[in-house]
Amino acid sequence: MYPPTLPPARRRVKPSRGPWYTLHMGDTILQGYVYRGARACVLMHEREMRAFLSVWRRAQETGTALPRTDDPNYLSLPALLHHVLRCPRNYMIWMCEKLGLPDPGIHEPPAVERIEAEADHFLSHVLEQWRLPLAGVDEKRFDEVYPSRWGVPMSLESMLEHAVVHPLRHAFQLKELMRAV
């Protein structure tokens, strides 16, 4: 079982701009970040992960089909959900390894066959585990560059930004596919 979670984000809709979120992060949960840029990315990552899950659910409800591909991450909507929910774990573990920090304790995601049923619970766990590992890291450390797991040299700041954009990009793709139907 995953550890207990903090209160989830409250979704508020601003009609002219689409969904946006007020996060129940609480002033105490993310206070104490040495580098506020890292704190901002952690908060934006949470917002975009929650937004992706909402878009994914709409795609699932409307029967949106993904384009044919040999990429196992895109073989089905559940495979895409698994991919997007798995990546934050990999990003945070990579950053912690490069910074010499302890393992962040993020569990492996549920299997593709169970991911839809367990998505909310697993996402809460991932987001909770994302909140603190980088809090004490000095800003200069985020400029350090290392090879990513896919072979591209990336600064820690770039990896954080990638983590924010990754769910945003997949949500955009799903919205485009839903519009095409």
C-alpha cells in the first residue's frame, strides 16, 4: 500500500482560460526550499500531472484512439497513462542520484492492466514523494549537467523543466486527437 497522502489539489475552473488549480500545498509543505525555482517546478509538475490525468480520462471516456505505433508506451490509452505516471519516478530518482541524495521512495507504478483503477492513488503517492527531496539543494547545483537516461546531456534544472512539460505535451497530444474525432 502506498503511504498516506496529503490533501489533494482543489480544481477551480476559470471559464475564459480553461482549467487551473489551487494547490493545497500549504505554506509549510513547500517552505524552506533553498532554490525557489525548484519549488516552482515541483508545484507546476503537480499541476500538469493532475491536468494530464483529467485529459486522459476524457480521452478514455470518448474512446479516443492513439495512432498506430510500435512504441509500447503508445499502444493503448492505459499504456500511455502508465508511461506518464511512471516518468516522474524516473526523473526524481535520476536527480537524487546525481545530487547524492537518498532514494526518494517512489514506488513502481501499477501494471498497465491496473493503472486506470489505481491512477488517483498512485499519482497522490508520486506527487507527495516529489515535494521534499530537492528542498535543501542550492541553486548552483541545478546548473550541473549529466547524461540523461536517454543519452542527452541535461542540467538538473532542465530535467525539472522536462518533468513539467512531459505531461503537458501528452495532454496536448490527447486534446488534438479528441478534436480530430
